[in-house]
Amino acid sequence: MTAFSSQLLDGIEFAAELLREARHAVILTGAGLSTPSGIPDFRSEGTGLWANDQPLEVASLLTFRTHPEEFFNWFRPLVGQIFNAKPNAAHLALAQLEAGGFLQSVITQNIDMLHHKAGSNRVMELHGTLRTLSCTQCYRQFGYENYLPAFVENGKIPHCPVCAALLKPDVILFGEQLPQLKLMEAQREARKCDLMIVIGSSLEVLPVAGLPMQSIDRGAHLIIINNSATYLNVRADIVLPEDVARIIPAIAERVLHDKPKHKVN
């Protein structure tokens, strides 16, 4: 069993009680949830995706349209890391909480498919997904299976089997709008929930960063589990700056198997 300090144990117990007593709990996840699975986040010094690259130069819609080879050269190692990654203990614990009826939905900034691999069902991927690609000419959509594995293995840039135009992975690049229907769904969840749990997100990228504010402005509780501070730490019921792969399974264990200590107001 993982050893925790007495102060951290109190925080785990309190977070578990908030989750156990919630009627409609929503999770918002960012890149920090997947770093234990070997997928780099964006801003960590020395290891983040933007430590050595300028995002507007390599991960923008403009670069994709004007210099697709440059985009795909940058994208290839990241796709390889994602395909080789497995859900970590935090992903699995969140799926168990959903299956147990304690979580109603997951809103994620991640494109890595790990929530789905772990068994979560209601997942809103606001920054897109690698599960599909879309043709830039005829707009047909295709599953990744016949394209991205070959791209990772030998660098073959994916093209449409119908019109031969370039296929774009359905991830949101700089300069693109978020999928509006999914964003509206996420906003409805944020306004509806009575508990929002932010996991592994620095809450620096709008409009997703504004979702927790919509929740707490309507009286919801807020839990933040992230190594770095966010602009909403001062508004949170509790902040746990701990390893997500340790802390979330510990919270889930108490929610799923322990009896409540007292009622949360």
C-alpha cells in the first residue's frame, strides 16, 4: 500500500467525501494525467513538448497547410509515444468511478485515447482525437488503423484513398476552433455539475480553462489535482499537488470501498 503523510491522507479523505456525496461529478483532465503513461506534457521545463519547439511553428494549421512535411516530422514521434502508451492507474481509477456511478462525464484536453482505453465511456475530447483522420479535399473521415501505424513505422504521410488528398489527424491545431458541439456539451456539464475535479491541467488554455469557473459560479465544489498552481487554486475546496497515478487511485479506493465518515455540506 502506498504510504501517505497524515496531512495528505486527510486531503484524500476529504476529496473522497466530496466525490461520494456529489450528485453530478465531472472530471476535467489535461496533459498531466498522461505523463505517468510516458506521454510528455507541453510546458514542463526540459521535457515538455514546447521545451524545444515553438508551437506556432510546428503545431499550427498554417504549418499543416503550407508545410505538411514539417508538421508530420514533428508529429511522428508524438504519435509513436501515444500509440505505445497504456492507461496508468489514474485513468483506470477514473473508469472505475464512472462504472460505479460516481462520475457522470470526463472532459479532456488530451488526444491520446487513454480514457477510452481505460474503459471510460462518456468522454468529451475538446482538443480532438487521433482515432480518426479527415480528408482535406473531400472531407471523408477514416479510422486511424490503416494510416497512422504505417506513418509511425515508416513515415508514410497519410493520403485519402478516394481522392488522394492529404489526410489530417482530427486533432485541434493552433489556429483551429474547438469542435463547437462538444464544447457546448462540456459547458452544459460544467454548469450542471455540483463537483468539478481538475486533474493534470494548468488551466492556461481557453476556453477549456474557463469551464471550472462556470461550475463554481453556480455553487459547485472544486478539487484540483495538479503539480503546478492554477488560477483557481484560491477558489478550490482542496488542492492536491501530487502524483496523479498515486492520488487518484487512493481517492477512488475510498469512494468505492470505504464507508463515509460524515456528510459533506
